[in-house]
Amino acid sequence: MDKVIFIDRDGVINIDLIGDYIKTWDEFHFELGAEEALKRLNDAGYKIIIISNQAGIGDGIFKEEALWDLHQKMIEALNKQDIVIHDTFYCLHGKQEGCKCRKPEVGLFEKALTSADFDREKTFFIGDKATDIEAGLRFGLKTIFVLTGHGPYDKEKLTDTIKPNLMAENLLEATQLLLTQDELTKG
Ligand SMILES: [Mg+2]
Ligand SMILES: [Zn+2]
């Protein structure tokens, strides 16, 4: 079995431009401590898989080439810091297309089954939206809700059924919680 961590992109790894899409590398800025978090996860043996809705493509707000250009630059910036992203799955459909991969649907996670071998019950998904938590739960994962990005707004949308296992200020704190928990279960 692989040790896998699923992470949402906008609002978790990078600063979300609330109400607008991240269309170019110029608009992409890592959240404070995000790179350190990713490095720690790598060092702890985690395969990092990014799961991200990018409806701006399907909705015609920016082009798919722009997404892949930005993606490539993000990967290069991380590689320079010896951080490896195992895989990334984007939903490029518009918001109203009714696809099976836009979170809270689980299609992107299903695709990840071909990329890594993981135990759903022991695997976490870290996200900043209630729909991230919902998707993770539907797929049978554990979830961590972070208070960056949409977190402060979406916190109100969490319910008794859409409820994360853990809550953290940001990706770095989520990582610390996760790694501490790993140590406890190991011992
Ligand atoms: Mg997000
Ligand atoms: Zn989709």
C-alpha cells in the first residue's frame, strides 16, 4: 500500500482569489507554509495527489493551455525545492455540465485509483470547501478542513453529516496534525 495524501489546490496550496480563477503563474502564490508542508509530507513518505476543480475552463473563462502552463510552472517551482507531486487530477468541466468529476462528485478520486494503491479509510483529503469535505466523505476518505481560502466562509456550511475529521488553520498545521497522528498510531 502507498501512503497517499490528497490535497485540493486553490485555497490550500496556493492563495485563492476568492471570486476569480487563478489563470496565470503571476496570479499563483503559495499559501504561507505550504511548500514546507508539502516537503514534510514527502519526507514522511507521502505521495501527494492534487485534486482540483477548474471550471473556469469549461465555463470559457480561461484556456486549457493556460492551466497546463501554470501547472507545469508550479511543479517546477516545487521540484526546485525537492518536492515531488505524485499526480494531479483536474476537473475541467463547467459548473453546470453535471460531470461526474467536479467535487463534490468523486470522479477525480476514482481516477487516482489507477495512480496509487491506498487504503481509503486511512487516507486523508485536505480541502478548504464544504464540497471538498463532502467529496472526501463520499469516497470514503478521512478529511481535514483548512481555514485558508474559502475556509472561513465554508465553515458555516459544514453540518453533522458534512463534517471533517480534523480542522486546521492552514496546510502546514494540517500536516503537523497528520504527522503527529501517524506517530501516535505507529507507537
Ligand atoms: Mg479550494
Ligand atoms: Zn468534471
